[in-house]
Amino acid sequence: MNASYRPPRRNRRYVIGVDFGTLSGRALLVDVATGKSAASAVQMYADGVIERHLPGDPKRLPADTALQSPADYLTVLSVTIPKLLRAAKVLPEQVIGLGTDFTSCSMLPVKADGTPLCFDRKWKKNPHAWVKLWKHHAAQPEANRINELGRERGETFIKTYGGKYSSEWFFSKLLETVNHSPEIYSAADRFIEAGDWIVWQLCGAEKRSLSAAGFKAMRVYPDGQRSWTYPSPDFFKALHPRLENVVSEKLGGQTHALGSRAGGLTRAMAKRTGLGEGTPVAVGNIDAHVAVPACTVTTPGKLVMIIGTSTCHLLLGETRQDVEGICGAVQDGVVPGLWGYEAGQAGVGDLFAWYVNHGVPAYVAKGARKAGLTVYELLESQAALLKPGESGLLALDWWNGNRSILIDAHLTGLLVGATLATRPHEIYRALIEATAFGTRKIIEAFTEKGIAIEELYACGGLAQKNSLLMQIYADVTGRPIKVAESEETCALGAAMHAAVAAGFYPDIHAAAKKMARIRKKVYRPNLRVKALYDCLYGEYTRLHDWFGRDPASPMKVLRRLKAAASSAGV
Amino acid sequence: MNASYRPPRRNRRYVIGVDFGTLSGRALLVDVATGKSAASAVQMYADGVIERHLPGDPKRLPADTALQSPADYLTVLSVTIPKLLRAAKVLPEQVIGLGTDFTSCSMLPVKADGTPLCFDRKWKKNPHAWVKLWKHHAAQPEANRINELGRERGETFIKTYGGKYSSEWFFSKLLETVNHSPEIYSAADRFIEAGDWIVWQLCGAEKRSLSAAGFKAMRVYPDGQRSWTYPSPDFFKALHPRLENVVSEKLGGQTHALGSRAGGLTRAMAKRTGLGEGTPVAVGNIDAHVAVPACTVTTPGKLVMIIGTSTCHLLLGETRQDVEGICGAVQDGVVPGLWGYEAGQAGVGDLFAWYVNHGVPAYVAKGARKAGLTVYELLESQAALLKPGESGLLALDWWNGNRSILIDAHLTGLLVGATLATRPHEIYRALIEATAFGTRKIIEAFTEKGIAIEELYACGGLAQKNSLLMQIYADVTGRPIKVAESEETCALGAAMHAAVAAGFYPDIHAAAKKMARIRKKVYRPNLRVKALYDCLYGEYTRLHDWFGRDPASPMKVLRRLKAAASSAGV
């Protein structure tokens, strides 16, 4: 027992949020009254992202495959939660609720009792029996067919999803299974979001979240109607005869509100985690979405940006609007009582990392070491001295395609304006600016439809570490930016939903008031700088529209030539 | 005396070529019968390129200044030529001629006896008294005025120079002197190309070359006329009242053919160089131009590319055509009896060096060290494995502006098609391809006017070292490429002109037959690869025309915003 030992305060109550990410799960123990973190723990997934071979199987998987093992999710629970309790010296009975958030759409086929098909020896060598991770991209032909048919039939989901249903989403992945492995389709009693599956594992009941169903699985509100529906059996039959009754047979129509109690922790799960049996478990959340209340946002007019390798934009609105090129709009989908809108940028932190790894010369790394900085910090400090437009550079930020507005994964990056005098920090700033212009495009798509955006909120590593990036976003968009205080915003958001599900707070608004905080430092737009950026943004828009909208643009022709070259023998 | 000593063969005859480059002078001693090199020597210029301060003067020079000291040129002669003789054990009487070539337009003001004004204490602190080097770029306002007036008056030189007179050329630099330092204009008896001045120093007579006069100083052939002329005193008067009689007062109308004898070596210069008094001295040449016969080319249909930091293209034609965007067309200007055409690409080796220095990450350098290669060689070996179009990348090669076709120094580089999977060798290849497409644009400008180009010839370090570059040029242009054998093509070309001036050969055709050689390896186009490149070239052309020709293109707007940002206080 060391000098700094303080006895745990037994009168305190805690909630746990578990954030299931792409490579690991992170659990956070939070004081339910204050939202302050008491402990956190991370567990990497043993099988990580399965892209080349299934575990123990030498057979090469097809291109664009990205699978996961549900066993890794269970390990997260059994490793991290006991760690939290030990680290914070908190007793199981002090933990009054457990919430989760998950990547989405990550989905898997299971038996009627919830057992994943991949746990069955019979199916474990079949990739379709595993979790298809959000970034599994092999279902593009299926997505194309869904969009074609959806447009032909004037299906509501086309408008709900900004004009295009993604290859990453639920029915694209499910149709891929039907097409490539009908036996898995037959063997599965359920197809389910991994986020709903983990809740099922925790509380023993299949309680699906309305959010994932609404944002990824075509649970939509037809025009002028106040009640939701899935597309009709006719639609699904036209998609594939086997799918006619997919909703009733393999999903079940029931969905549940965010912050509602899915059930109590099972005895088995209580043993596994060290928590008390019956501990309230919240309905599952989508990872980026829980960041919204964790940034203090539970009302319209505030765009929340979760800035990581990519950026996810979330916004609340009083009314429903069909906004061009967004990812989706779901009533009650982010905060009950409001429409939740989602949009995204496919390459942000990833783009900067690509540049630092593959485009920054050794002398920058050397200079950074000398100055005791990271390469990012050195580039940031040099780039901060530039004025807008001074480098003469402008980029289109599509190194990883365009997720919102144009919704085209095949668009590519562009840099114009380089001279022999161009230096790395100038390119770095141009890339940051390009992502800011991309964000402004998304903001304008909303505001053009009358959905107000007065402030921006940001969370994620880049928001907290890169103040140049934040200031540029404020200047480019002309809006103040507030940054979340927590560095584990998603896990905090999951914990906040646990607090609501446990009945500690009446709703997420009350939970956000007590548990969420933003940093003191607010990035305010400099309007003179914004005026300069308006000019650059005008040029960004011209490049955006020519390269991104013209079906015969050089960018699109290059993509076709690339595909042809890969198959041609020269 | 060591074992390998062989007595010099006293029956052999030699010529010397001295190549005055940007940073140094290089002298080559050549067997006049075979063209084989007997010795070479290089001397760096002590004052190099004077850009910031005049020697011994702390005053900062204006932006875009690039001057040289004529004393450095004289040092080249007195250091290198004696070295050649010693190294090859050749007697002065064995050297039967001396030729030179020089950067152009590099020009200076001198007194009537040839003494540079900058040698005079009275003027040595005045930058206009020094040699204005070819890359002195401060005379852009003067060039603009010349072009405006030339177009207004329908002056022949506008068409001769492809539509635009350059800020680098003779009268732009001279008008700058009149505007900024009229006292230098008054004090100078002559303004002269440095290449003509060095010949004057060698043989004591002012014998100007028709080539420099034709390519840089408005000595042109009006439409339908068989005799040349300078613009009229009216034109010069309109340009500046002081210039009315500039040609007769400060230039003298006389010009001399290439390969003709300017005179014999003066006694003073014989003493300085160790050569015999009276040794024949050839009329001066432009550096890139002498490479043409040194590549064996003395007839039409063969485009010679001197590939270095930039590329210079030279072509011979039977007739005169006004070709869009070329640098110039001069009768007898490269080879007597033919029209000499010049075009250029402003950034080639410079562009690759920029990329390697500022865009290639440390792991490439590390990989190169491990493989015992240079970074260039490693990138080349990796890039050679790619098929055309496979990387999805396409670039506009304008990092240093566009010298021919568009003639716009303010155009900038562009790269489109990057993804998170893009790697350095792919970018490197895209940059090489972009310069190849730029060359094809120049070729098509000629062939569209009926000037045939059947083969390409290349010289310069890149042509000799980078076989991927050569093969890509062959594939993109659909033409075979032959590479000069000599690594000192310019100095060899100067020596060949010395051989003609000395009367050893009747003309440059005969000299080329005996003294010039190409390598055995010929790069032949692969027509299947060319077909793929035709598609990429189509997209290059679309980018070229939109970004380069549209006066409101994003590239041009960015340039204006850059200029504005540099002056704005934010």
C-alpha cells in the first residue's frame, strides 16, 4: 500500500462504457454523477481485422474482405471490466449500469440462441459465417444492384441515405452472403449488427437498436408518414427470391430506443466481468453517434465532428429533410425526439498519416528530432506561419474516396499549385485545408436544406492535438469550434447511455449536462482569414464539381484506365 | 614516368571546345579526326551565380536577380586549357582550333575595347554593369511591354518566338537597364552576349554570332523576305526614346555564321592559355545548340533533346513555319542552310530532384542504401515494373512553369489520382511520364505545322543514366530514341565547330560524320504500350488545356491568390 493510497469512496456510483473499435475494445469506468473517468482499459482483438486468411486456414480470402471474430469482443469484456474494478478499487455493486458502442455496420449470422455461425465447426471455414466488419468492401456489386432496384422502384431508403446505399451496409453484406454462400443464409436464424449481438450476449435478449437499423438497414420513414417501415417483401423478393421475408425471418421487426434498458446482466456474464448479475445494460449504440452527447450536444444547430482516420459528422434536426449525399437521416437515431443526420469524410487522419509516412522527406524527421517534436508537430508549427493562399497549393481530399456529397469511393486525391519551391509544411497545410473545405461542403449541404448549423463540436485525437487543424476548420467554415474534454468520448457516451438506461438520469439531455464537458479553449473564426478562404473554397468547389461530378472527368477516366491496366498484359 | 606512359603522337591534330555553363566552364580536348576525347577539365566560377550581393558589396540585390562576373569566364580559359595540354601531353601547335559555347541569353555592357563595365571601379557596384545571366528574371515588366508593343505593331519577332518574347532575352534585359540605370546604358558602348564577348576576348574582334542574335535579339526574317532585319528604330523608339538607335549604336548589325572563323588567338590570350598565337577561333555558339551536331544530327526530321535540369529541344527544318509556343526559329541558327527551331521544358531533372529531395520518405533512402543504389536508381527499378495507367496517377509537369506551347512561367504542378495506397515509385513514374507528355505536346506542335519528326535524339546526364525515362519517352512519343555517346556533348559540339572554323572539315555535316557518335542501344517504342499511353495523353491534354489555356482556371486563380497573400497582412 503506497503513500498515495486513498480508500475508495463507497458512496459513489459508477457506470461503464465499452467502446468496440476496429482494432480493440476500450472500457471506461465513469463516476455517474460527474462523468469523471475513474479508470480505463484497452484490449486488442487477437485476430484483429481478418483480411487475408481465416484463423487457422491457409486459404486466401477474396480481395476487399474485412472480417472479425466475435470471440474477440467477448474477450474485451472479460479482460477490461475486471481491470477497471481492480484499478479503481470499485465494488461490483457500485456499478449501476453498462453501455456499449460499436463500429457499424459490422454484422454477423447467428443461430436462434445467439451463437455466431463461425463458432460452429461446420461453418468456421466459410468467411460469410464471420463478422463482416464495417470496412468489408466486397459487396459493391450487391450495393449497385440495391441502388439500381431502389431507384427504379422509388424506394424511400434511397432518399434517406442521401441518394445511395453503401456497400458497407447491412443488406449489401447480407445479399453478398445470399449470392456467394446461400447455405450460410439458410443456416443463420438471425443476421444482426455486432453492436446488437454484444448486448444480446450481455443480457441474454435480442434487443436491436433503432439507430443501427435506421442508419444501415433500411428502417425508414416514408414521405409524409409518422411511422417507420422496412422495404416491402416485394422489394426484397425482386432483389433476390430468397430474401422475400428476410425482415420477419432473419431480423425481426422490433427495435429499441437509445438509452433504453435492454435487460440485466446475465449470471454467466456477471461471472465473466465481475459485475453484479442483473446490472442494467443499455441498448447498443453506433460508436460515432454516442460521441454527440459526450460532446455536450443534445440539441439542433451543432455539428459534431468525430475526427480520426476518417471524420464522422453528426447533426440533430427538428424536421426531416432529404440532404444530398449524406449517409443517412434517422428519427430518434442519435438523440430521442430529434432527427439524427450523419455524414462523413473518408480520409482525414489517414490522409495526414499517408503524407507523413510516404511523402515527407528525411530532413523533416531530422528537424523534428532536433526540436524535440513529432513530425506532425514540426509540420504544424511551420504550417501555422503561412497565410491562406500563400503556398499557392490546393488539394482535393479524396485519397480515400468521397463518402458524403459525392458518395464515390473511387474518387482520388489531387494536388495543384506545386513549384520547385514547394516545401512539405505547405503540402501538409494544403491537405488540412482540403479536409476543411470538404467539411464546409457537408455543412452547406445541410444549410441549403434549411438545417441550421451554428457551431461545430469536435472530438477525437486530431481535435485535441492539432490546434492548427481546429483553427483552419473554424476559419474555413466561419463557425466557432468547441472540443470535447474527454479523450475517450465514445466510451464516455456509451457510459452516459448506461446511466440513462439505469434510470440515474431521466434522459440523455440530463446525463449530458452532468457528465459531458467541453474544453475552455474555443476556436473562433477570424473573419478576415475566412474571406481569403472563401476564394480558395470557390476554387475547391470548381475542382470538386469538375473532377467529382462530371462522369467523364480525367479523375474518373484515370480510375477506369487503372482498372484496365491491372488486368491487361503489356 | 610510369609503366603506362605512351609518347604523345605528334602527327595527331586536336581541337578544343569550351562549354560555359551556369556554374562552371568545361574544356574538352578532342582528336579532330575521330572526335575522341583526349582530356577534359572543369573550372567552377568563383562568384558562381550572383543572386543576393555583388562581390564585396553588402547591399542586397533585388528579387529575381541572377548575375555573373566575366572575370570567371577568363579564369576558365587560363586554368582549363593549360590543364588539357598537360594532361594529354599535347603541344600547342597540335591544337588547330578553339570553339566555345555559352549559356544564352547571358549579356553584358562593355566599353568599345570590350572591357566589361563591371571591371570599372566607377560601375562595379551597379548590378546592371555585370553579366545578366540567362536565368536573371527581373525583366518581366520589360518583357510584358515588349510583347504588348510587338503585338500592337504586328512585329515579326512575335511570330518568330512562338507568340511571346521572353523576360530572359536580350532586349528585355537591356530595357531593364535603360529603365533602372540609364547611366549604364550611356556608359556602355556595346551590349553583347557573353558568348560573343568571350570570342572577342579570344581573338580581339567583335564577331557576333547570328544564332544568339536570331534566337534572343530579334534578328528576324519578315514574312516573305529572304533577308533578315532587326525591328525598326520606330519600334525601339516606341519602346523607349533612348533605344531608337540601339541596334546601330550598341549592337552593330553584323552577325556571323556558325562554324566560321572569328579570328586568330591574340598574343595575350595565347600566353594565358598556352596555345599558339593565331590559333583559329570559331564564332560563338549557344550551349544547347552545339549538342545537335554532337548528337550526329545535321539534317531535318530528328528532334534533339538536351535533357538536364530542364530540357531543350532542337530541330532542323527546310522551311520556315510559325509554330505555336516555341522559343524561336532562326535561319542558319543551328546548322547553316536550315531553319533551326528551339523549344523547351522548364522543369525536368529539376522536377525529379525536387521530388527526391522534398517528397521521398526516409524508407526509400534506407532501401536504396541497403540495395547499394541511389534513391533515383531504386525508384527507377520499382517504377519500371509498373504498367502505364496502373498507378492511376497523372501529373502536369509544370513545377517550374511551362516554357513551350503555353509559355507561362506561372503555371504550376498538378498531381491527380493519389490514394492511400499510392507509393513513391508510382509518383516518380508519373512525373517522368508527365515530362514525356510535355515533350509529345512539343512534337505535335511541330508536326501539326508539317515539320516532320521521325526520330528523337537525346543527350545529357538523364538521357545517359535513366533508361526507364528514355523508354517511356519512346513509348509516349511512338518514336525511336538514340542517345549521344559523349558525356560532354556541348563541349564536343564546340570543338566540332572549331574543326570547321579551322578548315579541317568543309562544314559541320562532315565534322559530325567523323567526330560525333551515338550509342549502340536504341530505345524503340512498344506500340502496345504506346496505345495505353495514348489514353493517358488524352487526359493529360484535357488537364493541359483546362489548367493551362483557360485564363480563369483554378491554377491561374491560385497563382493570383498566392501573389495577393504574399502582400496581404492577415
